[in-house]
Amino acid sequence: MKILIENVRVLDPKTDTDEITGVYLEDGEVRLIGDYEEDGSSLDRRIDGTGLWLTPGLIDPHVHLREPGFEHKETLETGSKSAAAGGFTTIACMPNTNPVLDHSKIISELREKAEKQGIVEILPIGSITLAQKGEELADFQEYKKAGVVGVSEDGKSVLNAKMMKKAMTEAEKAQMPVLVHCEDLDLVDGGAMHEGPLSRKLGIKGIPSSAEDVITARDLILGEETEARVHLCHMSTKGSVELLRNAKKKGLKASGEVSPHHLTLTVDEVDGVDTNTKMNPPLREKEDREALIEALIDGTIDMIATDHAPHTQQEKDTSYEKAPFGIVGLETAVGVVLTELYHGRKMTPLNLIGKMTSNPAKLLNLHKGNIEVGKIADLVLIDPEKEWSVKPEEFRSKSANTPFKGKKLKGRVIMTIRNGKIIMEKGKILKEFKGGIKDD
């Protein structure tokens, strides 16, 4: 397929490129960045990119696809369509499935199925311990052979410090990052929201910030001892921000991510009824949110990850205390972060896009996240000025549990291109047939 995108603002954080030019794609690759001199008669598609951004395909290092075992919430197919709708061409799926992604055979089967059913690239994160029980370490060398890009116990922490230190040692030998879920379950103690004046007012047991900060400190200390690459998942507290900032000053191989909802919402959104404000870690105080935004802008926090966590309406339609933690996030991510950070905080486009492309690629050791002649054309067209309202009923995800329902956003993905083929355009997921491109 031959595609020419003209007059578009090309944003490539890896090369610090920010210019209005043309980009020509052929046979799945970027063939030209600059003026297209041919007459264009052989083009399959000519796209006017005036007013649009062309960025590398977005990369999400933290997604829950629920398959195998929880296909009533999400599947590889529906999750990948949701990702494409949101501008993501590569996503990494967490291992807290049933069975857990803790063995090379299970992971190989998932990858084979993802190749057939996924329209974006799906990369597995392996469980740190077998069955996520925290008792026996998985085989990280076998993981590497099976295509695992990182290890995590996400959904819970490895509470045994000796086990976690061993995991970091083995992960470093396998040259894989350790994506840590920082949560002391003894301090959580059955809490359902952030601990503070509002939790006491609502009569809901709270989760203190220390539940995150204690494990963050421990895992950064263990990372320093083992020289492992420690990545902090879904950071939510000002305390964890300071711990990461200090770790980086000391030269540790540490990184961190923050989710769009923690950048935009606070505990004040919680009313004790709407369970779509219940997530793990919970929404925190305004000062935590401000610390997260500042850390993202100054580079202390390296990337934005959705922590896409689908649940059915039936599962969420219960009391706040009993409802599962988590929200969907793939399809709202660009709109939320552009509204808050680009339009609201004047974060530069290059800095913002780097948090969703080149930085996640670096974490997962991927040869992706930039726009370069000769490389696979994974690209996204974004209209930074497009205003729209969130309508969960239009999501491609199998679930619709979002706190952003009805919210007006500014900035939207217009087109997603993977391997040089258009897979999403203006909200429609596209599949390629011999007769051309059709809506699925």
C-alpha cells in the first residue's frame, strides 16, 4: 500500500523532530520524510495532514486484556481494537489472568492467538512468581525465549523482600525490566479509596499513601543492590515521586509511569456511589496530582500508561466497597492527556508524545517509538484541536467502566496506521480485504 501524508506536523521525540512536512509510506515502511516529488498517480491514498500531528504509534506498557480466563471483561481481539481506536499500535499485557502468564507454553499460546486476533502488536509481561503466589520464582530465561518483554506481579506486590531481590537479580540476568506494583497489603487492609477526611466522611475504609510509598522505597533499595531496571507502575503519591526523583539522582536504573486518571482526577471525585472512580491505586489528594504532573513534565516520571482494566457493568454495579478496582483507559488516553497537559498545562507536544512512544519503547527494549526511513510504519494522526465528548457506548472495548463518561475533551486520534496499513480511521476499525478497506 502506498500512502502519502502531506502538510502534517511530524513529531518524533527520539530525534527531537518537530516540523511540517510530508511522509510517504510503501510496503509497510516509511520510505520518505520530506517533499514527495512524484506525480502521485500510483498512490493508494493521499492524506491532507493540515492541522494534524503525525506521531509514532503509541505504546502502552501496562494493559489488562483479561484473556485467558476473564473473556467476559475483555479479549485479545476487543482489547486490540480498543487500543487501535486510542492510537496505540503496541501494548504490553499484564499476567494476572487465569491461568496466570507464568510459563513459556501459556505465553507462546497467547502470542500465537494474539497474532491471529489482534490488530495491534500485543506483547506479554510474565508473572514474577508462579501463579502469582509469591512462593516460587518463574523461569525468566524461558520467558525471554517466549517473547516476554518484562516481568511483573501487577495486581499485587511480591511482599517477601528476599523473593523480590532474587527476582530482580534474575531479571537483570535476562535483561528484562521489573515492573513493580507497589502496595503493602497489610497497610491496605481492605481499603476501597484514599484514606483521608473524605473516606472518613463517607464511612469507607481508606488506603493510606504509605501503602504505596513503603513498597516503592523497598523496591528502589533492592533495585540499587541488584542493579536491576526497576519500573514503578501507576504511581499515585507525592511520596513515590520524591523517592523516584532521589533514586534517579543517585543513578539508579529506575523509571516510573503515571496513568491519565491520576493526572486529571482526585479523591474529591469519589462520592461512595459511582464505582467507576474506584481504582488501584486510588485517586489521591490534589497535592499528589500536582506532584505527578510536575514530575511528568520535568522527566522524573518517564511515561504515561493507561492501566486499562476492564470490568463488566454487572461487576461494577454494586456497593463501593465490594466493586472491583479499575477502569478502561485506552480510548480516552489521548483526549484526557491533551486536554489536561497540552491545552491546560502547555506541555510541549514533543515532551508529551515522548511519554507515550519513545520512552515506553526504551523500557521494553523495542525498536519502535520513532519515525524513521526504512522502519516499519507504525504511526498515528492526531487532531490536537478536535473537541469531543466521551460516549462509553461507542467504545471498542468489551467494557465501558470509565469515570470520564460525558466529559468534553480536546484532542483526538483520527487515524492509526500499523505496518503501513490503516487500521482505524475516524473511530472505525478497518480490516484489509482483497476488495479494499472495509469497516469491521
